[in-house]
Amino acid sequence: MTSGHSYPGTVLSSSRDISGGRAASLRELPIGPTFLRGIDLWTTWNAVNCPVLVLRGADSDVLLAATVQEMRRRKPGTQAVEFAGVGHAPALFDKAQIEAVRGFLKQRRSASREKRAAG
């Protein structure tokens, strides 16, 4: 079932029967470039204390290039890879996308081994 409303990038609502004949409804979730507007995610980002690889589709209107720059400014060790011709979230089906993740993980594994060896 849909609500009769349609917005670009929106997950439409639906309902299903749960125990006792009651209906559970999934409300419309307006996913798109303004989805997180007004929510301060920088506090959360500032609390991250592990290595990070940011994968960005160059055509994303959700994760802007300027946002990635600010992420890297706030956490200089952050690595970022941008993929041309890709929207918001790279699907990791492309060999170059997979290799970016594989390389990051190999780098982290090597760094971890070196740290253990150093004592």
C-alpha cells in the first residue's frame, strides 16, 4: 500500500499484519539531499576515533565534496575515494570500488601488525 503521496527519493509507506490483527505502518521516509538537514552530525563525526575510508560517488547530492573536505580537515588521517559516474553510495560491484576498500583494509592490517611487532 502507498499513502498516495510521492516524493522523489522517498520510501513509500506500507502496512502489514502483525500479531493479533493489528497493522504496523511504515511511514514515508523522505530520503534525498535534504534528508539530514538540521541534524548536527559533526558531533558524531568528531567522536569517531578509528581509521576511516570515505567512499563518495561524484554524482552524490547527499554527501557533498565540500563535506568530505571538512571531514578530512577535522580528521586528517581520513582517507577518501571518489568514483566518477556514481551516485550517493557506491555499490561496490565495480572492480575499482572493491580495490579501494581492499587496499584500505590491507593497509590497516599492515599497520596493526607493525604496531604489534613494535610492542
